[in-house]
Amino acid sequence: MAGCVSRVELTVSCRSLLDRDLGSRSDPLCVLLQEVGGGRWAELDRTESIKNSQNPEFCKKLVVDYYFEKVQKLKFAMYDIDNKFFDLNDDDYLGGIECTLGQIVSSSVFTQPLELKQGKPAGKGTITISAEEIKDTRVVYLEIEAQNLDKKDFLGKSDPFLEFYKQYDAGMWQLVYRSEVIKNNLNPCWRKFSVPLQMFCGGDFNKPIKVQCADHDSDGSHDLIGSFETNLTQLQKAGGSSPVEFECIHPEKKQKKKSYKNSGIIRIKSCKLETEYSFLDYVMGGCQINFTVGVDFTGSNGDPKSPDSLHYISPDGINEYLIAIWSVGSVVQDYDTYQYFILLIITGGEITDLDQTRQAIVNASKLPMSIIIVGVGEADFKAMEFLDRDDGVLKSPTGESAARDIFQFVPFRQFKNAPREVLLHMVLAEVPKQLVSYYKWQGWPPVKPPEIKTM
């Protein structure tokens, strides 16, 4: 098997997307797929969804393993998201492109017109993709608050959020982080967040960083409160009882009003640089994984002697349950002894006790485990998709948030005719980061931490 040359992060933005929503603009999301042979495509990753925007800049980076010796065919597909379910079949397609990873990495900025199908443009829509090699595993942790921000809303205060941009070629700015929105507050305190150092400033502590503070509007027409420029060297001076303060400046107000001072103060409470350990760091450091399978032997599946049964004992010894077990077990068995736990549940039925299930998952999020459910058959699995909250934090019926994401649901029917490795990828793709998130949450480094080479 060819060795991976490196990992790259793909940053995606679009312009002039088609508008599919009545009374508002589209809520776009970008899905990255890779050709797996025979004209079939497997999803690798997807960005966040952005509300009411025909010109989205996606904050979430799409990570791909890059092989110099391979032609890696990729597809970028844009969708207008109308619900919280993972399945995109009921969402409007806004256009896409096909290209190779080699084309992207060999271009400083790769821009192409979007197409609804080959030869049919998706209006004036375009997609821009830039690639950056992941060279550094360090992460920047920031705690930020603001004071006396300008009031932007007529009937309220402001709903502020932050955006961080790094400067790259030709003085252009690239979005690297977007904070949560804090409603109706001129003195907000945003939750602590982290950004990989490579993404934040390319490892250059003096690279210019622009920070924008804006008032969120549901129609996407966010109002700028103010901005400032800095770099990581300046930000790192914050800590303990000595925050670093920056004036939030609105350029038009500063130009028009001689008495203008600022539109508020942004205070960096702390800025720390820490090493981000990988899944392999923990595995090579001694972490081992236990694999447990739970099978739903529901009577509704019928007589296992009948070919119509999901439990059918066929002459070739294969059914959907066995394929799922073999696919996942073939990988996990190499790590299987004890410490971290993977629970694979294979079921042909829908959840009827959703509240109890939510509570159980939230409770388990504090434990060293991941839960994977593979749904077989043609049942309605919308409740399963609700539990697999890739777009937010799962909460218990009492409102308690999960400590971390541990749940993954995969409908087998979507991969029935695909190569087994495609199902395998979708089932296990979340496990490495879920394992890392547990030890990171506990504050535990690998038993044998790798040697860190600083730049």
C-alpha cells in the first residue's frame, strides 16, 4: 500500500451560488467526495452549513491524505441544507465540480465554475479551493471577551461573534475561525476555543492576523462592529491577570467622526500554545481498544431461514449483519485488548425510547468509549440521524450537554452496492478523533509522548 506523503487542509469558499429558498437565501454546505472505483464516490468530509448566504466562506477545513503517486479524483458538491438530517437526498443541489487533488495542490488558488451537470453551468456560481500541508501539530487556545461594543440592533443590543483571518499570498485574507453568536450582549464572553497552529498562522508567529467583530443577523447581512490586526506574538502576551486589549475600530466611523474613539474593546484573556496529540500518538503510546458488538435479534426480522429476513442464514454465509461485523472487526481487531472501548450496535429497527437513549449517550460521553450504530434494512432511521449531531452538541432530555461527540450512525442501505471499504470508512471515520477527544478532555497525554519538533 502506498505511503501517505502528507495531509492537506482544503479551504473552500463560493461566490454567486444559486438561490433555492423562497423568501430567503440558500443555506449552503460543501461535501467532499473521492472516487473509489467503478464510477462510485465515497464521502470524505463536509463543511458546516452557513445560513442565508450565496457567497459562503466555510470555516471548517476539509482534511485529505495526499499521495503523490496516485491520481486522487475529488468531487466538491454544494447543497442547500433544509433540515438537520445527515442524508442529503432531500436537500437542493447547488452545483459542483470534479477535479484531482493534484490540480488543487499545484495551484496557489484553484477556482472553477460550478456545474449542475457536465456542460450545464450552475448560474454564475464559482468555487475556490486552497490547500495547505499540515506540518505542525501544535494548537492555539484562546479565551476572549469584549467590553462596550456598539449597539447595532434597533430593538435590542447586538448579537456579536468573532471571525479570525490570516493573511496569505498577495495580501488576501483567509477565514480560519468563526466563534459562536452571543445574543443581545454588548459585553460578551465567548467560550474557550482552539485552532491548529498551521491553520491559524501557518506556523509564522508574526504573520498578520485580522480579527473582526460583527453583529449577527438571521438573514446573513451581518453588520460590522469593528476590527483590528495583530499576530500570534502579541496574542501570546495574554495570560493570568494580564489580558491583552485591542480597540475594535470601524473604519467608516473613524473616517467620518473626528470624536470617534472605538466601537468597543476586545480583551484576549489567555492565549496558549499546546501540542495536539494524534490518534496514532495514543495507540503507539500504549492505548489499546476493546471491540464489542451488539446485535438486534428482533422478531420483526422474521424467520432466519427465509431469504426475506435480515437474519437470513444464506448458503454463502453472508447477510447485512455479518458484513457490518466483518468490515469493522477487520480493522479494530488489530488494536483490541482493553482501555478505550468501541460498541458496535447493528439494528434493523427504529428507536422507540429516544429520551432514554439520549440520556444514555450523554452519560457515556464522560467514559472512554465510542458508540457506532449500523442500521440495516429499510426502516425509518430519522431518530438515529437526530442523535448523530454533527452540526451541534447532543443534549439529554434535562438539557445536559454531552461532554464530547461519541455517537456515529451509518445506514447500511446507502453502501449496500459500494465496496466494503467505503462502508468501513464511514463507520470508523469518527473513532480516532473521538478517542483523542476523551484523553484531551481528561488532560492525559499519551503514555509515551512523541518527540515534538518545533519549527
